[in-house]
Amino acid sequence: MPFETITSFQNPKIKLAQKLRDKPTRDREKLFVVDDRRDLVRALACHFAVHFVLFDPDHADSDDKILIGGIDPHLIFHVSAEVLAKASYRENPGSIVAVLHQKPPHTTLQNISAPHLLGLVDLRKPGNIGALLRTADAADFGAILLIDTVLDIYNPNIIRSSTGACFLDNIYAVDSQQALTFLRERHYTIMAGHPDATTHLFETDLSNNIVLILGTEDTGLNATWQTNCDQLVKIPMMGHLADSLNVSVSGAVMMYEALRQRLHHGFFD
């Protein structure tokens, strides 16, 4: 079938895609933008529904055309590279910009049974959240708790830095009281990194039923969570100047130590 062509920068679909860069519009419309083929493939594999797709056929490669071939043609609109760039958040969007329907966030924790959880308390930099979601998936952390977090997982920088891990059905948006009540009821060991801790990370048993808690990028974990942690651990710092790590790096070190221990104990045999 012939595809409808959009030529105007003022077309409502182009303007909507632009406005979806902002959280209030995403919250109101319950939509978000994906402007990378890999991320779109992963969103579709996670059963996100398409609202519409902007497609530049003149700059599409064979993989782009195969991907477009699997989408309802009534939802596809041809555009020029210039119009596509206007709708995209990235500087070089390729040939596809898709607007997808959000899924309602999980706000209750009762169906979680994974032995390893990651809790992110009031993180404010989307790049760090995305990187931690990506690492959590790679290190087999079964659920992520976004605790007292104002950012949404459909932020373009979270999507990009998570490489699509934000589309997994294992992310929960809760407040501190909800999280603490659940973790105590299920007997998780609540653990966090802290530079003044007396126990080194590599001396700690991380093999089962733990939640790793990470706090804000600038001030670290707040007093409520420090008080309620069962154990504080520190990552060894052996250099001359560096006395801390970026929160996403710290989280990666801790999660991969947990994975190393599980591999050592044969959890994946």
C-alpha cells in the first residue's frame, strides 16, 4: 500500500514527537519516542504498542526495511531526513523515529521473588539510571526499585543509556516506606556502599537474597536508608587521588561481584 508522506515541520505528529522529549507531555499522553533501531527492536520484543512511525526510506538500509515490514503499514508515515531529524532526540536518528505507547509502571512489589534486587533512591541523572538498568540486566538482578525517583523510564537518555533494558517488565516505582516494608517482610539483606564502612565489598557474602541500594549522585544515600541498611560495605580505593566512583560504576562493581559469587557457587549450573 502507498504510505502517507509528511512534509511539514508543523505536522501534528512531528510536533508531538518533539514535545515527548519533555516529561509532562509523556505523562499526559502516555507515549514516548524511540529513535534508534536497536532500541525499537527491543521495545517491540517487549510488546510495546506502536502509535506511529516516521520513516525515511531514502536513507534506510535492509535491516531498517525488514523492521518496518513487520509494523502495521497504516501506522507508518514517510518523511524526509530533515523532517525526521526535527522529530528525533538524537542528532543522527538513522531512518526511523517511532512513537510508542507506555506501559503503566509497577507500583506494588508483591510479585517479586528474585534473589537479587537493585534499589535506586532518588537518582536524578537519567544517564546513570539507564546505565544501571543495563548492568542490572547483564548481571541477572531480577528487579529494580526506583525509590522516591521523579524521573520516568521513558526519558530519552534513560532509553539510550540502558540500551533498551528500561523496556523489561521488572522495574518498580515506589516510595521508601513501600520498599522498606516489602524488603523486611521478605527478609532481604539490605546492603549499600559507603566510604566509611569497615567491611570491604569483596569480603561480603552477596550470593543470595540481597538488595543493593544506591543513593543520589552528589550526596549519596540518605539518612533513612543508611539507618535501615543491614550492612554497609566499601569498594577498595587504591589510587592516590580517586576516593569515590560514579554511582553507575559503583553499582556495576557491586552487581558483578554478586554475579561472580553466584557463578562460583554454581547458581547457573
